[in-house]
Amino acid sequence: MAIRQILRRSLSNERRSVEVPKGHFAVYVGQNEKKRFVVPLSYLNNPLFQELLCQAEEEYGFHHPMGGLTIPCSEDLFVDLTSRLSRTRLYM
């Protein structure tokens, strides 16, 4: 499955950079300048987040120069999505 390949590559690269809390992973977001976000692993189960991962695969494939998982959307869109996912998680 493509999502697992992207995540596996991202997690192996993250070990070389700043530590990420257990149960989370880092992604780089932005269309020009990339900003790093740390998000819970549980987001991987959400269809909206999975769609972002599919877009990342289409745009970058599995060998992106940033080395980490890069999501090709605006920072505002990503913050909006993760805010909604965070609120949803609180009520589950």
C-alpha cells in the first residue's frame, strides 16, 4: 500500500532529525516554503488525511528531496483540516 511506503520513509528520516513524540509523526506542509507540523498517528485513519497523502504521492512520489513526508497543500488548508480532526477526536 502506497500510504505505508510514504509513512515508512518519513518515519525513518524523522529518526535522524528532531525527536517526535511517541504516537506522532512529522510532515512538511506548504506550496513554496515548507513548515514542519507534528500530528498524531491516528490522523492516518481519517479519509481526508489519506486524500492528502495520496496527493503527496502523486506530486512527489516516494523520493522527495525534503526527505520527509511532504504534503502539497497550503498551510491554511492543513491547519484547518487538522483543527477539525482534532475536534472530532475529542468527541469520540
